[in-house]
Amino acid sequence: ANRYFFGVLYLCRNTLLSLIPVAFANYPSVQVTMLAAVMLLGMIVQMRAWPWRTKVANITDMIFSGGVVLFLVIAGPIVHFETEQDQRSYAAFISWSFCALLLVFIVAFVVVAFMYLRRWLNSEKPYKVFLTHHKGAAGSLARFIKLILSKHSSDRFFLDSDELQDLDSLFECVRAHTKFVVPLLTPALMTRPWCVGELTTAFLNRVPILPISCNGCTIIPSSRVPGILNSWTVDEFQPLLAAGINEAAIEATVEHMATLRVIEYDRSNDLEKQEGTILRISEYCKLKRRPFVDYSSKASSSQILLLTHTDHYEALSSSMILQIQLQQHLQESVFVPTTKKQMDKALLKAKILVILLYNGILYDPAFAGMILAAYRESLDLSPENSSGLMSKTLSNSSEEFAWNRIITVSADPSFVFPGHEFYASLAAQGVSVNDSLGPEVGPLLCDAYRSVFKKISLPFSGHASIGMIEHQVKEIGKRVSAHLHGADIAGGVVRTVTGRRISTTSAERDGMQSLGLSPLDAFRSPVSMMASPWPDDEASYAYEEDEETGIRREFSDDEDLLMPTNHAHEALALPKPSDMVVHTF
């Protein structure tokens, strides 16, 4: 997604390749040399940018470009010279070319040596930005800010979940290895001893501080410092005392921070606006900018929708982290709707719903409205008829609805899955009377929530290290990719858990999707095969394909696929304990 600029370079290279034979029509030797130089330069740019989406395409392009350069190098010496003047011109051109290459090499060597010498004399600090934050209130926000800064800059940034190895070296890192300290101001920031120690160390060692005010939060007044210090235990205050940080130094730090310039940060904004705010941090800290970097933009026509708690700032930051990581991993756009209006528009193209579970999400009216919109879309049910639960009928094209492909992700350890009492209260009262989510839609919303929480959740943590996050996103991406690609299968062969490949027709898939099942779900569950979802007058078949011979054997509707039998009534009988066969290996 960051290599769109290569198309312009690719066109320029092809244009030069077509103009060189015309410009040097009377000098074949010069043509060969110029063509080789352009091809070689284009190959170097391609190897550096690595623009194509797959590794095979990049390697193939590199091999073909190298082959053309090799051919030109071999053909150069055997070019026929019609006159002696042509031969002398070619020799002079080659001589000047080698002199130019030697000069470029000498200049590059001098520039590199000068840069290393300058870095050694200036002793540049390894971390340009140190993110100070309260883990519970801004841990995911700090991760999101680092992701955006790393996207636009090649500098290094300190985030404790990635870089911290030893608490004893934390203050030393601030003092000697950090260029700017960026505290994320939240109400509980100055109540944490380590956060206060980082800021005080920066103040005492004259490290610039750039406060970020999260939704209008400001630095505490210095008069509150004694009360905060008294709330700490001796063990909490001891590391600060060992580093030479006392009450007077902390009060001086607070007073100094009250005079500093503050960047306002609204965590309720969308990804595009938050990225713009983070770029102001980059400008203030004078970070090295990467060229040709795309800015985030809204993609309301995405096939993947990511829903979360819209009134929880950490949930929103975690959703943006997951959004960025999934887009990079899947090369598919992901959209995070926060209102029912956005949800209604996004559902027109959506195929998959990813729900990021956070504590309190079940009582969020905006989330309930979006879930209800998706659930209603999968039913032939309008909002005006939401109370008629007995009239619910699934649409014939239900496999196209995102509701049938839900993936739940648990991002908050404090989240508690709903129980009987919650569902009883929800059915009787709804979520919010003011948002048309009162008792009249309570039963329907209860059905929707029950359907959501039948899914097995995958773990995700915005507070984890980047390596752990990438591993979790990889596992989430596998499930998303399976749903996304499975939605496009039309009569293909699917593989069951037993290893058998079974081909299904569209009639079978329509029936299974009407029950909210995928083709594989039906083969895993004998009960789902008993309740045949398609009419008896329709022809629907399944095939078992032999792995070795490739011969397909046809099954009829009344034959169980998991337990082949010649009698249809035997497939309807539930197994008994006495029928169990114990195998030993």
C-alpha cells in the first residue's frame, strides 16, 4: 500500500527505454550502454522498493531485468563499428562513463565518512521520542501513536512494552538516550510513581517535554503533589529517591509543565484526524520523514467492518491498532463505524463483522444500534416490524450478509460474557429508550447478542509488545481470510476435519447459510444434517471425492455424510454409549 509511487518510476523507465534507440540511432554502442544503465538503475530501484504484492512477482521482475542487463553487457563488445570514428567515440564514451562512476564512488565515500564523523561527534541519542503514559488509561493510545510515528518516520521511539528490559535502567534511558519526552496527559498519569519519575528526570536533565492533552486533560496543580506523594507506599517512592528525585523536584516539574505548549488530542476522532494530530508531534520533534507514505483515509465500502465500544477511548485506540495491522496483514481495507448511520452505509458492501469486546460494550447504545442494524439486514425484517419476532424469515441471499460471518475478539481481560440475568433484563428493558433501543426491540436485540456470543473469541491486546500483537493479528487474519475467501466459493471442493474433500452445490450452501452455518459446520455436526434446510422437491446433492482415484460418489439428501448408511432412518438415531468403539494405538 506504500509503493504506489513505483508506477511513475516504472513508466519513466519504459519511456527512456523507448527513446534511447531513437536519440542515439547512429550510435549503436551508445544505445547498448545506455539501455544497460537504465535497466540496471530500474532493477536497483525495484529491489529497494520491492513494489509488487507477492514475493514471486518481485523475484521474477528482478530476474528478467538482470537477464536483459546481462544480454546487453555480452552484446556490447561485439557491436560492429562501421568507421574508425565510431570506434573512437565508443572508447571515449566508455572512458568518461567509468570516470563518472569512480567520481560518484569517491563522493559517496566522503559523504558517508562525514556523516559517521558528525554522528560520532554529536553523539545523537537513539530514541527521538519517549512516550510516558498511564498503562490502564492510555496504553493502547501509546501503541497507536508509535505505529503512526513509525509509519511516517524512520526514527526510533521508546515504548516500555517494546523496549524496556530492566526498571533500573528506565530513568537512565530518559536522561541519556532520549531526545523528547511526550507525556500523554490522562487523569491518573501523575498518580503513578514511574510516570512522575520519568517526567522529573527529563526536567532535571533538560530533556524537552511535549505534553499531549487527551480530551482536555491538564497537568495537576503543584498544590496536589504532597497529597499524591502521601498516597504512595514506601516501596513505590523508593526507586525515585534512589534516583535523586524528591518532593521539591516533583513540584518544580509540575510547575514547569504548566508553562509548556500543549497539543490537544481528541481520542473520539476518526483515524484520519488522529493521524493528523500525531503528525504535529512529528513536526515539533523534527523527526525524519519517510517519503511516499500514504495517509489514512476512510474506506466505508470495505468488506471488513470492525465494531467496538464507541464510548471507551481505549477500545477505540485498540480498534485502530487492529484496523492498521489487519490492513497490512490482509492487504484489504478495514472500516471502523462508530454510528448507526455509518453502519447502514457500510453494510451495503460488508461481508465480515469483527467485534472487539471491551468491558461495558453491551450497554453501549451506539454498539447496540449497529449490531441491531446488521441483524435486521440478515432478516427480512424492517425497523417498523421489529416487534414481530414470529414473522422473521431469512432472505434467500443470506450468505451475502456480514451477519453470517462474525468474528469476536476479546481485547479486555475485565470483559464478562453475558449470562441469563443480563439477557432477561435486556429482553425486558432494552438498552436505551432515547435511542429507539427500548423494550420494543429488547427481544430482537437479545437474539442478536446471543448469536454474537456463540462465537469463540480470539485474544488481542493493545498493551502487548509489537511481536505479540503481530502474532495475534496473524491468528485473527487467518479466520478473517477463511471467511472472506470462503464467501466467494461457488461450488468448490471443501475439506472436512476428517480430511475428506466434499463438493457442495449452491443449493446446499443456501440452506446451510439460512441456518447461520458454513459448509464445514454442517459436515462437523450430524444434527445440522438431520434438519435438512432445503425443500424436498429441490435437487441437492453432495459428493465425496476419493483422494487417490479422484472418483466422486454421490450422496442423496437422506444419506448422512459423516456416517454413510443404506437406511435413512438410521442416520436420524442418536448414538448410544454402548455403540462407542474404543481404539488404542
